[in-house]
Amino acid sequence: MIRVLPAPEPPTFDRKVRQPGLDAIAELVGEKPAMPRPGPRRRKIAEQREAIPGAAFPPFWTAALKDLLGGYQRICAYTCLYIHPATGAASADHIIPKSAAWDRVYEWTNYRLACSLMNSRKGVASVVLDPFDVEDHWFGLEFVGYQVIAREGLPAQILRHVDETIYRLRLNDEECRRAREEYAECYLGPEGLSLSYLEKHAPFISRELRRQGRLHAGDS
């Protein structure tokens, strides 16, 4: 993983996601929504907002997927690999789970762009590091088995969080290692990928190649 810099909230987010979401929450606790909408009112399912089950929130966040893909250059926050159009399934991960904070369900700052595989593996786990908080010297990559590892010299608490993140997301399963290997070997081969392509599609791998002095001669 690498540090992810927060993208600014899109100008249409409030209209497309936040306001419809807050109106839905009001209906789910039996209140009148701020803005009228066609169709019957949603059924009341809870007395308080805090009691709304995570699965009950309408998925208005999907309307932000295009903006998430653009704001984060289609890079999954957890695999640090490009989410390809048509073949890659993008999703909005709630870094604070929906079941834990009703007031964050429809907030742009609570979303992380993730491939659907990583989103499902993370679930509601609180042990996974927030990509916004990760420092670039926390995670490394070894180029024999293409495993993500904790860098040496980390404080014990940070080391535990890094190891828990790797374990929870299963970043070193065969599927993830194979994807990293393909990018790295395609770059390292005699007629492989350009460094600019690698930086765009696999920034963690390009960073580790650079850090470990493995870039081709002429690449800076």
C-alpha cells in the first residue's frame, strides 16, 4: 500500500449522494424528507438513526463511482493496481462502516476507491489501515515471491497494523501476487512496459522498483 491523497469533493456530490441519502435516513426513522420525491415513502425501520442496519442504507454512493475513479486515477486504494474499464469491478469502500456511523454513510471523505475483491475482504474490519493515513515507508515488496511485507524498523504498533492489514485483505494470496508479478515482469523484460505506464497502473510496484534500485538504466 501507498499513501492516498484525498481527492476534493465533486461539485455534484451533495446533490447526487448526500442529500438523497440524508432524506432516505429521515424516512427510515419515520421522519419527513427535506425534498419530495416520486413514489411511496420508505418504511420506518428504526427509532433512531444509530439503529439503522448497515444493509438498509440505499446505495446512493454508487452515483459517486465515476467521480471516485476519476479522482483516484482508477487505482484501488488497497491493491494499488489499476481498475480496468469493463473488466475491473470498482466500488466505494466506506472506511468507517455504514453500521458504525450513520452520519458518514453519504460523505465523500468516508469513501475509498477499491476493487470489489478488496472491499468484500475488508468488510467492516477496523484493523485495516486507512489508505489516507498510510506512510510510504510502511509497506514494501519483495521481488522473489512478490509478497507485500512490512518494512524494517517500524514501531511495534505500526508493525502490528501493517501485518493485520496484509492478513485481513489477503494481499499475499496467489491472485494478488500473480497480478504484481505480471506488472513487474512485463516492465523488467527486454521489451516490456514503459516506466510511465507502470507508474500509472501499478504505482506501488514502480515505487518499490525505484527504491530497490531495480529500474532500467535510463529510467529515473
